[in-house]
Amino acid sequence: LVLTHRTQTQSASLKAGLVWHVPVISSSGIDTWHLECRGSQAVEVPAGRLTAWQWDRVELPAGEAALSFWLSPQVGGGPARLLMVQGNGDRVDQRLSKWAS
């Protein structure tokens, strides 16, 4: 929710290279994730072509899965796509299929 809110309210100040430090609850307690903005781009998902901000989790601890996600102002700042890749190559690639405004 924090990321969705920031995407909606701070969209004009977003730019590639910006890093957000976000607290995340994990099995070991509260961690801080470092998320770097890769810029705005068009993303094709089943719900259509959306403009979205790509964010990548950076400074990963050893053994953690890589995470990228695209937040789109066109869907209330929510995720248009989420991609997680494990060290062994296993992938989860979720794409928005429907949006009711």
C-alpha cells in the first residue's frame, strides 16, 4: 500500500535511479528492502497496454529471489506486473488481467 500511495502522490517526482527504502515484515522480523526505480515504460499485460514505473529490489541478501514489479498510475498506482526469479531460475510472472476503475 505504501508503494501504491507513493506512485499516486509522487508520480511527478519519480525518475530512474531513485531508491526507496521500505520496511517489510518477513519470517525473521522487519527487514528494509531497497527498491530502485528503473523508469517509466509501456507494459503489455492481459488487461492491455499500460504505462508503469519499473522497480527492482536491489542490495539483495545472499540466496534471496530477485524481484521486479511495475506500478501503474492507470490502475490506481497498483501493480501491473510482478516478476520474481529464484536463484535456480524458477520464475513467478504475474500480469494484471482485469481492472475495474
